[in-house]
Amino acid sequence: MKHCVVIGGGVVGLTTAWALLERGHGVTLIERDGEVAQGASRANGGQLSYRYVSPLADAGVPLKALRWLLDPDGPLRFKPEANWAQWAWLIAFLRNCRGPVNRRTTERLLALGAYSQASFARLQAQAQLGDSIALRTPGKLVVYRKPTEFARVAARVKGSGAEQALSHDECVALEPALADTEATLAGGIFTPGEAVADCHAFCTALYERLGQHERFRGRLGARVDGLQRDAQGTVLGVQTELGGIGADAVILAAGLHSRALAAKVGVELPLYPLKGYSLTAPIETGHRPPEVSVTDFEKKILYARIGQELRIAAMVDLVGDDLSLDGRRLASLQRSVRATFPHAADYDRAMPWAGLRPATPSGAPILGASGVPGLWLNVGHGALGFTFSFATANIVAELVSGRASPLPLEGLSL
């Protein structure tokens, strides 16, 4: 048995702690905030999209990005910084904006998604988190406004079996709330089996469940200042505000905060924050919310009913480590959602949120060995942290245990 220190109390760190305990290890989880799930896990889109995993980097995206930047309601905003890390990330991102690269990455992420779906089912059976996480499996509908874009995607999924191409009328029949939209939809792609859940509630419930385990220790409100190393450079533990904690293995799962900690031991992580926004609006009597998980492809807006609330998540802002709530972006999001689902929820009482999603240029997470003995990585999940966390936790736990990864790590490692 090893004693493992997991840095990060979001969904990735918590699932990693669970997976390590499953394999017989002792775990200390350290989170800088006083509660778990206060970063990108706090109010994200809530969608568990195991098959809708194609990365942002793709052929044609740079040209689309220029159009988005000229649109005040567009999904992208860019603020240049005098920061080499931003430009290095953008250059690497552009290198990934090629069709063959996108297809290879998508294939890897589809395998990761399928493994994550199975891993989540196993965790649910073991942890028995109950109804508190508002888990539903309504399927996912991606709607398209442009006929040419829809025709291209529909031709790709034809005959796949896992996905269904639907006309405008078929989309409305599947999701009657779409009858209220102002837009004329070209069609949609429906994937049965995709799920939605409350990520924050999941993290809170899982942390409580972890706390019942005799080999688990949780330290909230404790900032990790650095990593302890021996003369040969092997990581032997962490240094916190509350003192040192020894470890046989240290796993970085702290999202963007992982960059600075890794840099202290000479490991450069190619992570950049993709800022996203969400609204959480109450659903009351008389509202007509979508029951199916819906993604507006052109607007890049996600809609998910979570209990008696509608979660709306959107936007990719490349503005550095800026967590402020931009009033213009929130007003833009309000305009879009009121035009698409005008009667779905009480938007006047919607709670706004902004979060920084730790993304790699390729869109694939970074898993496994860091190159520094004793230090392991589970970082870079971007907007799919909730979806992929169950798989990546098991992969990293297997590697820490000295066993082979259950999936090939090509394209998923540093």
C-alpha cells in the first residue's frame, strides 16, 4: 500500500482519490479552498457527454474564430496578453487545427468517454450517492442552424447506429420545448444514453463518502506551497501552510493551479484557461424547460435540466486568469437563451457564474508520469472534466499502482 497525496478538490481530484482508495492505497486530499468543487466543478454545464467529445481544435476553426470575434454575441472572446504562455498555447492550438489531427484526437477521446461511462456506473454502484446528484439519462441533442453544417454532420453519422440525424420536425417531436425557439433549425443529431447531473452536488456527496473511509484524510483550506524532493529529485511529499506531508506518490489534479506547482520541479504543463460562463435559472410551474440535454452547435450553448433548475453554459474567452463576471457577456448569453428557450425558466432570477477550464492545445487531458519520479498528472480536461474524470481517475490510479493503463496513452500523456 502506498500513501498518496492528491492535490485538488474538484471532480478530477475527488474521483482520483476514490480510485486510489479502491486499489488499497491511503489517500490525503488537499484543497486550497474551504470547500470542494469551487473551481471549474462549481457550476459547469452538467452534461456527461461521452460521445460528443470532438476537441475545439479542428480544420476551419481559425476562420470561424475570426467571425466569432466580430460578432458581439459570438461564443469567442480574445484579449491579447503580454504573456508568452498565452501565445505559445495559441501557436500549439493552431498546429492542432487540422482535420487528421482532430480525427485522431477524437478517436482517443471517444475511447476515453466510453471507458468513463462504464467507470461512472461502477462508482455509482459502489458509492451509492443516491438522488442528491440529480442524475438523469435523457440523451443529448445537438441542434444545427445552418443547413450545410447539418448536412455535413448528418452524412458522417448516417448508419453509425449510436447517433440519429433528425429533421427540424423530428427535433421538436423529441424535445417539444424547441417549438418555442425563434430560430429555424436545420436539424439535429441525437445520442441516446448521454446523461446530466449536478457536478457540484456529486463532488460534495463523494467527499462525504470519502470521509467515511479509514484510509482517507481530507484537508480543506490548505494551500500547497511546493513539493518536497530528495537529493536525487524524487518527490517525497508536499509542503503546505500547515506543514509537510510525506507521500509515496503525489498526484496533481488541481486544474490550472497545477501549472505553478509543476513548474517548481521543472515540469512545464501546456495548460491555458478557457473561461466559460453559466446561468442557473429556477424552473417553476408554467415553464417549459427542455428535458433532453441540448447543445446549440453554432451558438456553442449547452442546456441541461438539473433537478428544478435549468443550467445554461457557454462561451470560450481567452482572457487569462480573469474570473470576473463580464456584464456584456452575461447580457449576450441572456439574449441568446431567451430567443432559444423563452419559456424554459425564470431567467430574471438566474444565478451567473464564471469558471476557468484548464485546457491543452489538443483538447486531450494529460495523464500519468510527469517525468519527475513520484509526481503524477491528471490535468488538462478542458470543458470535459466531469465527463472524463471517472476514466482518467482509474487510469492514473492503475499507473500509480504499478500496473498498465487500461487504455493506450498515446496522445494522452506529457
